[in-house]
Amino acid sequence: MVYYMTDSQNKFDKAIWETVSRIASGRVMAYGEVARASGYPRHARMVSKAMSRSVEPLPWYRVVRSDRTLAFEAGSEPYNKQRSLLEKEGVQIISGKVIPIDSDDGKDLDELLWGPPG
């Protein structure tokens, strides 16, 4: 079976690829955020499929669920791969939640107001 892309699908895919490729190291975006940033709000469920059609490698592991959890079932091989790749970039995963570099999540109020102790 031969699969042909429509012009609108081609535009959508290219927009998604561009957005995902611009996610900085140590940062993440949710599927819905990728769709919105690409000019396609309410198309979050189509982002993963568009990424899978890219012939160029994308930093797919920087795309997470809207609740900031990893995109795969905990303990599965893809989950472990995504976790490992993010951790290599300095991203922390605390209680299943992705904490990007320079995030305020996980810091206590004193540290946010007064800076790191010391």
C-alpha cells in the first residue's frame, strides 16, 4: 500500500517538525503546546503521528503529556529511553513529573524568594 500525503497534512507535519526541533535541550513541551505553537490548536492527538512521519531525527523525547509525565507506560522500554535521554540533558523526574532545567517546580518558597541557601 502506498501512502500519499495531502498538502494540508504536509503543512501540518512540517510545522510540527519545526516546533519539535526547536525545543531546547533540558526543556519539554506537551503535545497540546506543540500543536498550539505550530499554529494548530486542538490538534494535540495528531502530533505524535506527525513526528513519526519525519525522515529527519527529532528530539521526540522532549514531548510529554499535558500533566508533565512521560509519554509512555512507566517501566516500559520507551519510557525508560525517554527518561534516560531527558536526564542526560539535566531534566529531573520527581514523583513521575518532568521538571525541566531552571524550573521553579520542586523548589521551596524560601529558595524562590531569597535564592539558594548558603
